[in-house]
Amino acid sequence: MRTPRVHEIKLRAQPQDVHAARMFFRDVAGRLDLTDEQTQTGELALSELVTNAIVHAGGVITVRARKEGRGIRLEVIDGNAESPRMGKPDPEGFDGGLPIVAAVAHEWGWDDDPDGDGKRVWLTLL
């Protein structure tokens, strides 16, 4: 069985990197023939994860995407080993971040970065 190709970009944890991550994913989505819904949902979720990494970790952030069956897996890896926190919903709506990811992802979670000292936050979309 062939291992799916992993698409990857490294970011510097600057505010403009949220846009760079979205453009990266849009390019990958086109190459992987994702649906418009998968592309839009992936951009939203990825924006939230990259924003969290910029705010809470800084340093180098790695974004990975790979096709998994009918869907896609996205990963954001940062140098902060602390477990992400869901946060409290804002009385007027979502606080952003992980509540949005949890709402749109088929599955999501986090684990230790296998290649470093930080963590990897991941999600899958169908």
C-alpha cells in the first residue's frame, strides 16, 4: 500500500502566516481535488489552529496536509508542549479556536510532536 504524500509548509509565527497557511491549503486542496466544502472548512479550521499556535507557542510552526480516503488530515505542529485548552464559549457565540475546530472537524485531537518537544494538533475532514 502506497503512503499518501504529505504536503508541508513551515511558518514563522507571524500574524500574516495565517493567510499563508490558508493559501497553502487552498493550493493543496486544488491538487487533491477536494470539494469546495472541504476546502472552505479546511481553511477555516486551519486558520484557527495556526492562530492558536501563533498566540500560544510562537517560534516555527509546521503545517501538514495529506489525503486520507475521501477526506484530508491537517496537522499544526508548534514548540509549546502544553495541551491545548478548549476555552469557554462567548455568550454571543464562539470564542474561536478549538470550539470552531471541534464543530467542523470529523475528528480532532492532539499529541506530542514525534519530531520535537512541542505538540501536534490535528483534525480530519470528510
